[in-house]
Amino acid sequence: MRQPACFSCRMARRSWCGWFGGYGIEATGQFFATKLGLPTSLALVAGLIEFFGGILLTVGFLTRAVAALIMGLMFVAVEIASLHHPQPVAIL
């Protein structure tokens, strides 16, 4: 469980801080607004959930609450992706 939690934290730093070849919070917010039709503030909320949620899951603190937040975040991501790409994707 620690490895996926660390991955979540790394992905948040990528989109939120611009580390590891990411674009930073401004560009991520613009992507949310232009491509996804979401408010730019949701980029900050998503980054905070991924970053601090990854840390909390790694150390094992508030695991159920944090897992529910990350699950909700991923559910929204899947729903938005299915709206923009309605053709089914084969799962191997």
C-alpha cells in the first residue's frame, strides 16, 4: 500500500509544484478550465488531496478517510474522462 501512496504524492508534486517534468499549478488550473470545463480552483483541491493524502496513507494516519477522498477524486476523474472520450476502452 505504501508504494501507490508514494506514487500519489509524486503525481501531486508533478502537477502541483511542476516537479518531475510537470507543468505547475497555473498550467494545471488552465487545463482544468479549458479542456475539462472545471473551475481552476479544483486543480489546487485535487493536488492537495493527492499530496497530503499520499503522505497520510504512507504513514498510516486517517487511512479510511484519506482513501475515501482519493477514491472520490479518482471517480470524478473517470467520469470526466468518460464524458470526453465516450468510446469504451478495453481493459487487458
